[in-house]
Amino acid sequence: MKLAVVCSVVVLLSGCQFQSADTGSQTSPPAEPLPEHVMLPGYSGNYLPAVAARANTKPLTDYAADLALQLMMSMHYTPPQQPVAISSLVWFDHQLTNSNALGNQLAEHLYVHLQRLGVPVADIKVGRQIRVTPQGDFALSRGRYLDPAQDVRYVLTGTLLQDAGGTVVNVRVVHVQHKTVIATGQVHIPDAVLSQTGANVQYIASP
């Protein structure tokens, strides 16, 4: 009789241990990764998918703003009281007369950012008169409407150099008569930015 009771207790305990071991061996299924566009708790404001966030979305005007700030910080003299004229940036080749959309767009952006920093800027493309036509009223020109003599003492000029990853832009403010460089700036614009802005790096040959 005692033997039967002992055997029953052993069988009962063995069953409990087996059930506990089986329960412990079960693991919770792995959590599914959050989609890349999900905004986690504790974060607020706008967000981008992870792939888009890694892309270079800096616009071309921001590179011009960087250049303008570098020019102001690097000036060895008091900022010029005479207006600074801005020329198209050209390729650093044997001619120094080849530009493209990038060189012209950066020059236009620099008009804005330098003037905002307090530098007087001269627009040499403003004609002697406003031309009123059926297509519109025009003050800018590249031809015979310009003043024959430009009274400019300082000019912002610069060069473009293409490398494996993009284009290096070097700019400087120069005294026209003395050829003295009073300020410089440099940025590197990746090819990804240029492809997004349409400012390709192909030559536009001078006439």
C-alpha cells in the first residue's frame, strides 16, 4: 500500500516538472521592426523616413549662404564701403571664361546673402533705363542697354573645380585696381545636390 502511494506521488511530481520545463522553453515571438516612417513616442515635429533623412537635402542657396558668411569672417580689412560687383563663377581651366548653370546660380544667390550681411552690392546688369515691352518691363540687360563704363572697385569672383564626389567652389573679393584679395570662401557641393537642383556641371563655352 505504501509503495503504491509513493509511486503515485513520484508520477505526480514528474508531471509538474515536465509542464514547468515545457512552459519555460516557450519564448515570446520576436517583435516586428517598426516601419521606417513611424515616429516613436517622445518625439514631436516633422519627420522623414530613414532613407529620406539620409539623403542630402541641403539646397544650393544654403551653400551660397555659407560662402557669404566665410567671406565676411575672413575679411582682413574693414568691409568695403564701395559696392561689390559679383561675376559669374567660372571653371578653372586655361580660358577662365567658361561658366555653367551652377556658376550663374551661385552668383545670384550671393547677391542676396551678401546684402543681408550688410555688404553693399552693385548689380552691373542693371541698364540705363527700364525697357517697357509687350512681354514685360525689364531693368536687367546683358547688351547695349548697360552703362559703357562700370565704376566698380571691388569684385567677387570665383572658380569651379570638379572632383570625384562633386564640385569645389572657391570665391574671393578682390580690389580691381590693386588686385588685393580681401576675403575668401570655399565649399564642396556633392553631385547629389547638383542633380537635384538642375545645376549640372557641363561647360557653357564663352562666345
